[in-house]
Amino acid sequence: MSFSKPVSSPDARDDGFPHAGSNVSLRERAYRIRRHALRMGEVQGQGYIAQALGIADVLAVSYFHALRYRPDDVRWEGRDRFLLSIGHYAIALYAALIEAGILPESEIETYGADESRLPMSGMAAYTPGMEITGGSLGHGVGIAVGMALGLKRKTSDAFVYTLFSDGELNEGSIWEGVMGAAHWRLDNLIGIVDVNDQQADGPSSAMSSREPLHERFRAFGWHTQRVDGNDIDAVAAAFDAARAAKVAAPRIVICDTRMAKGVPFLETRERNHFLRVEPEEWQQAIDLLDASFSGKAP
Amino acid sequence: MSTAPTQAAKPRLTTSAMIASIAAPGQRTAPAPFGNALVELAKTRPEIVGLTADLAKYTDLHIFAKACPERFYQMGMAEQLLMSAAAGLAREGALPFVTTYAVFAARRAYDFICMAIAEERLNVKIVCALPGLTSGYGPSHQATEDIAIFRGMPNLTIVDPADAHEIAQATPAIAAHDGPVYMRLLRGNVPLILDEYGYTFELGTAKTIRTGNDVLVISTGLATMRALQAAEMLEADRIGVEVLHAATIKPLDLATILAAAGKSGRLVVVAENHTVVGGLGEAVAAGMLRAGIAPRFRQIGLPDAFLAAGALPTLHDRYGISAEAMARQIRAWL
């Protein structure tokens, strides 16, 4: 079964799937998200571009396969909530929101500028479609617990997705939230952990005990899956399974991703948590990405 | 019980624990004014929910939990989750009242209150027991600097009620305010005093409780109760003490405070159940200086130190916030 084909149902748009019926594949969405992110990175000449390239496939699945939302009404009550706990991944989420039609592509050139709606670290008050202010790491799971409880109070069938990272697992508050979500049996909460083994001072695995992550979440009472986060079909299947699972428990999709995925010379750059990229390298990166997508040599 | 004859006449003062009342023997009290007010309010405000971190019983939230069990969330001993979950519930339209001890809110959960609640101006009411020096357990439970910590947080309204009468009125008032609030809580059997003065609470307004020509005491929280008692003592010495109660510490009603402080000739004293660093005293001092008002000025408050464990009457007297200690200090300054 392949999920690379878009969902098509004649009335799906009314149910909050605005791109249902589109003939753009998830693979192309991911490519375009990466391209938007690279163009934003070029504006500043530096940034969390490796994380954006790494998480692009997960975001493509989120915004073009899993989430219900209305691009012209970001506060629509029936929407699935998508929380970006890792505020510095904002460049990636902006790219997805642009591709989703929530933000105009023309704002790419304002990324990180004064008065821009696209600050370097994501904040709810600045950007349509940004549900929470992230960046002080370790907040996304706890807030998701509260929102999931709040949705249950309203007998809403919406899901809360919350994206956090392996580095963020260092924060004790994540585990308070993990225990709380299991205690309240929040089957409307879907956690996504981006495991890319990089954080500010180096590899996450060299900084704090992380594994076995799958077993840990399972032991904490979560419905647990671990997938290659750069395998679009696998991510889509995992999200589908997370939503469909008939267990009264929160769900986690642990996504192993490759930093800077899709731009080989950045993938292999050591310590790529915060990349400084030479001016001429941005176009090289975009050319490589274009070539990889089209299957032609650059 | 038998004790040595020489000690028999002395009352035995025990360590004032978490459930200790600050009421003096024989003082009129009302039980659990916050918990009862919240239950009453919840009858007409279905969006109200209550959350705590293993301290419902010690913050009077157990009354709400019993009355509205489906609206009560026990989050366990996890203050970071407590605050971020409250933020999430507020995002989904609930009106969370969150309780814990002031030390844990101010010290342990600060980032979560700041970024998940205050930065987004979410409608969360944080109500904390054991403010200032109201526990004999020592620094782990004595939130002597909570106001100093929270005053620097934008968007946050800070309220320090003086007694049960005021807590009962402040609870619906902070619910009616759209935005995050930190309220210091006196719990259990809470003294009743302001009803005798015909006082009504208004968020953001400082009010004159009694008048006097020699000293102006600007006070908040339980220090107002003590200041009123001290004023009675000083009255006997023909010292006239005005008490201006500023229950809302932020935003501070500087207009009322400056008008009172600007009346020439009176010693101005700020009294608070809080360290002299960063609380009401320094807020008033800065406000006066900015306005060019420079009366003789003194502070009654807790010292800039980690305080001792013990019995509250002993500690309040030692650190200067008992009525007798306040009267002593004011006499010495005149």
C-alpha cells in the first residue's frame, strides 16, 4: 500500500482536508517544503536548515495526509492542532504552512527580518497556523496534555499533534507530560519525536541516555511506533495507525531522521545543528534538491 | 499531660506546618474562603476547571474537587505539567484555576508560567498557598520572594488579599479579569477583619482602610491585617496611622498611593509579607521617586535571607511582621 498518492474523496475538503483531490504527491510536497526552507535559510545565510530538511517528510505527511485544517481559517474549531515544541524548527513549519496555503510564499524573503511574521523561533502571536510559542524546550507535551483534555471536555474529535525532538527529551518536563498523558488516557494526543541525534553542543546520544526510546515510551503507557522519518510511506502509515489504534492511550511516532536530508554536502557536514552556509552554496543546495526530485543531474 | 512545673504556664509553640492557620487565638475566621468562593462561582461559570499538583487539600481546592469532580484535574507532583496543561486547557476555552504552593509556582514552574501562560496572555488563574512567611518549615516552603520573581513577568496581574473577606471577593474578580493572574492565598481557617471596615475588593484599586495623621502605612496581604492591629496599638499612644491597602500589586494603583504619600509630614511605611527586595516596598519607592515625592520612607518586610524554621508567631515577631513588631518599628522611626 502506498501513501504517496494524495487522499482523494469528493467531499474531503469540507472535512478539513483542503488538498484532497490534488494531484501533487507527498514526495513533491516534501521536496517543495525543503525548497521553501532553503530559500528562507538563504535570507539569513544561516539557521536551523538541517532540521528543516530532516523533518520535511514528516511535515509533508502531517499537512497533506493526516491533519484536518482550513487554510483560510486557521482557528477553525474542528482542526487538528499541531504544536511545534521545538521553536527553532519554525523555518520548517513556515515552509509547510506556505506549502499548505496558510502563509503566502512571498513572505519567504521576510524570514527573520524586523516586523516579519516569520521570526527565527516560532511564536503563536506572530504567525497564523503557529499554535503555541515554542523554543523554551520541554513545553510541547504538557501543553498538548491540556489541549487534549480541553478537547475531550468539548467532546471534540480533533487530535493534538505535538512535535518535539530527541534533544528535548533531556528536559524533565517532557517526562512529566508523558506520564500525565498516559494517566489521563489521552487517545487524542499524538506525539512525534524527531530523532536526528543532534543538539546544540553535539550528538544527542553523547549527551544523555536516550535509548531504548521505543521501549521507554511503551513502558510509560504509550501506543508506540518507530519509523524511518524520511520514508514518507512509513510515516503516513504510522500516522494512520496512530489515529486508528483502539487503545485508550496517547500515541507516539518516533521518527528517525537524517539531518539536512536531501542535500548531501550538508548531510555530511559535522555539527550541523546551526548551519552557516556560504552564499554560493544556497543555490548549489537548491540545484541538488531540484535534481534529486526530477531525477536529472544538476 | 504533665510537663516540668516551670514550663507549665508557657504555651507550647509548635512548628507551624502546612495546615497551620495564621489566625490569632480567638480571632474571627472563615473556613476555606477560596475553595468556597470557587464552588459558588463554578455554578454559573461552567468553563471553570481546577488543577493542582498534589496539593488540593492544602490549597482549599479539595472543596471544588468534591463539588465538581468532573472539572477537577489532579496532575500529580508535576508543577511544569500543571502549568503547561493549564495553558492547554485555557487554549481550548476552559478557565483554569491552578493551585500549588507559592514556592513551587515561583521557583519550579516559572518558565512554564512565563512562556506557556503569560507570554500568550492566557486566561489562567494561579492561586498559591504559603505566600511569604506563612509556614514554619523553613526556606523550602517559605515563598519570601515570590512577588519579586513574578513582578518582572509581563502580562501577569498579582493580587495579595489580606483576609477571608477579601479572598471571597477577589476570587470572582480575578475570574472576571481576562488574562493571567497570580493570587497569594491564605488557606484553612482564615482571619476575617476587613468586613468590619466595610471594605470591598476591586482589582487594581488600592483603598484606604483607616485614616491617621502621623503615619501612612501602605500594605498588602496579611501585612494589612497586622498593620490594622498595629494601628490600634499606636492609637493608644496617640499616634495616628493611616492604612492604605494595595491588594493588587501589579498593576499597582500608583495614583492612589502617590496621592496619599504626597500629603506632607507623614512618615510613609510600606509593610508586606515578603522580602524587602523586589516587592511592594521597592515598587512604591520607585513610583514616588519617579513622581518627585520624597517623604521619610521605611520598609517593614522580611529580611533578605533564608529564614528559620519554627512556630509562626515566633517567626513573625522575629522578622518584624507581627502586629507588635510593626508597632515597635513604627514607634522607633517617629
